[in-house]
Amino acid sequence: YLPVTRSALFGCHFKGGQDLLALFSDARPLSKLYGGKHLVLGGSSSLMELGSHGYTGDLSAILVDNLPIWVESRRTPHRDIALMDGWEEKVDAMALATMDEDVRILAGIPSWMLVVVKRVLERSGASTLGEVWPNLQLFMHGGVNFSPYRAEFESLIGNTKHTLDYFETHNASEGLFGLQDRLNEDDLLMMLDYGIYFEFVPISECHSANPISLELRELEVGEEYALVISTNAGLWRYALGDVIRVTEVHPFRMQVSGRVNAYLNAFGEELMGHQAEKAMAEACTLSGAMVRDFTAAPVYMRSNRTGGHEWFIEFVKKPQTGMLEFMDFLDASLIRQNSDYAVKRTGGLAIEQPIGHALEPGTFDAWLKSQGKLGGQHKVPRLSNKRDLIEQIESIRQRTSEDQLKSVESD
């Protein structure tokens, strides 16, 4: 279990939320966030007593159970709905409970927040969120890169009384590590007074038997590091698994660039998560597509063919250019971003043209449900050097195709 103490709750998690709202209010002094409600998307309420006044459960449930009164009074929906276990029922209940509220802040993981706001539109009969929540001003998001989801969010907003701003946080069950403090910037201010001691492992050392670790004063702009933390909750030299890229050192700013184990390196290409997400966003822009989720894994070399990458993509809006050209756009972006990938792609020397599959809507949700991870804080892994996930997705895909065929035959 990960320790969560009172000092961690109030000196880190809640302090981070308070600081982000203060930073936003400073950037938008005419904002009116506190005259309405805050829609906060969390996990389930499954808490288990451990004895000695201790219990375990989803962090979001622990946070909601301990919210300061000034936050709880503005949060929507009621906690009985916010912490429901069944995701499908919860989404519908949240939509019904919030569509008549004066919601001004959204907070949650982008992929799951999209599901909720679409249900709000469906239930309310409105065309845009501006019709439902005209005072909506801020979306506080984290957990995944926002770039692949921005276009779809903006297509749903419509007209609101205030500009809708997006502020990112870098947080996890272990703590809160960075906040966006400037409008229209994509890096985060490292929060160094939250009871967390940071160490930084150079990305080249991550899989070493005895990796070196650096202090803040040793960081270099443009370099990537894996985070190691010691916290006032009781973690000691804990490898968080996140990779950050340093963008400034006065003050310290960073971008979250991926996960230590979320990369593709089957052929020496060293393809990182942030590169995949940027390529996906660029391909969407060029092809007029919108992506719900995606994952990729290697296709390993065989006797009669070169290896490559296989991508499974669930679209909200399919590419107007067709799937082949979409994959050309994605491939070209990866070549521009990653010199190792570019070398391996030259003449198909080690990596063939990437293979892309467009999935039926709901495929990733079906996989998450099969893993007991549907909704809340759970995410689809972006990249993996193992094929386990995409083979499971392929199995779901084949079952879906067979069911559709049977339906056609019965008609």
C-alpha cells in the first residue's frame, strides 16, 4: 500500500489544489470561479478497514472523505454519486445530477471527463457545454497528455461567458509534484515545498543495476530524468515511474514526458510516450481526426520480414484522409522528433512503415472493464515492448467483428 497521512493530504494534495486555484486567479483576476460548483471526477468509494483507525482504498475516495469545508461546499455531485462503484451507472447519475448546476470548474483525467460531459450533452439535449454551463471557466486536468484530447474538448465547448482555460497538474497517489502556473504554456512549476524530497535519475541510467541520482542543483535544461521521491507520508527513495523533461532551472519547471516503462525500444528506436502523443496529435490535426485512446507495441522481426510498430487507435472522428495517410502523418512526425527512429526507418532498414488499426467505439472500455479498471483514475497504457495488451485488444476486436457479422446475418 501507499501511505496517505494527514500531513500528506493537507500539506501536499490539498495544498496543491489551493495553489493551482490561486495561480489561476492571479492569471485571470476577473474570473468568477467561486460563485458556482466544481465538478470533480474521482474513483470508487471502496474503503477497507485495516484496524487501528486505518483504512485502504482509492486515493480519490480518501480525498473526498477529508475535503476542507470550503471545497466540499462547492463540489458537485453529491459524494454518494461521486464515489459510486459502477462506472456506467455513475456516469449517468453524474450527468443527471450536474446538468442543472452552475458548474464553473471541471477536474479529472481528460479521457474520462470527455465521457461525462458527452453524457451531460446527451441527457440535457444541448449541443454544447456553453448551453449547459455558461459560466464554465477552468478545466484542471492530469494523468495523461492533454494534446490528443484538446480538439475534441474545444469542439464541445461552444460559447461561454468566459474563456475556458486548461491548467495541468502532475499528481499521483504518491503526491503532487508540479502545477501549471502560466496561461498557454505547457510546462509545470515544480512544487518544492510539499513535503517531498526529489531525486532525479538520468534516463540513460534508468535500467542500470546501480543508477546514479542527481539533486535539483545538478539538473540540466532539455534533459530527461526519472523521478525518485521521499515523502512526509513515509515513502523513502521511491521510484515513481514518471519521466520528466526539465525546461527551466530558475525557477525549476518541467514537462511530463512519459513513464519509465512506457516506451518502444525493440529495435533501438527509443520511442518515448510524449513523442507518440505529439505524433498522434499532429496526425489528427492534418487528417481531421479525433482520438479517444490508443496503444502501440512492436511487431518483432521474422525470417521473411522486417519488424515494426503496430498501433491500435480508437477514434471519436475517423481520419478524413483514410487510415493509411493518417499513419503516414504519424510516421513522419516520429521521424522528425526522434533521430534514432528516423535512422531505423530509413529504407525500412530495421523498422517498417507503422501498421494502424481503427478500433470500434468502446473497444478500450471493454478491455478496461475486463481488467476491472473501467472509469475514474485508470488509463490505457500508451506504449509497451510486450504484445500482451494489443493481443488482448485484438481478441476483443475479433469478437466485436464476429458479433457484428452475426447481427447482419440474422437481419
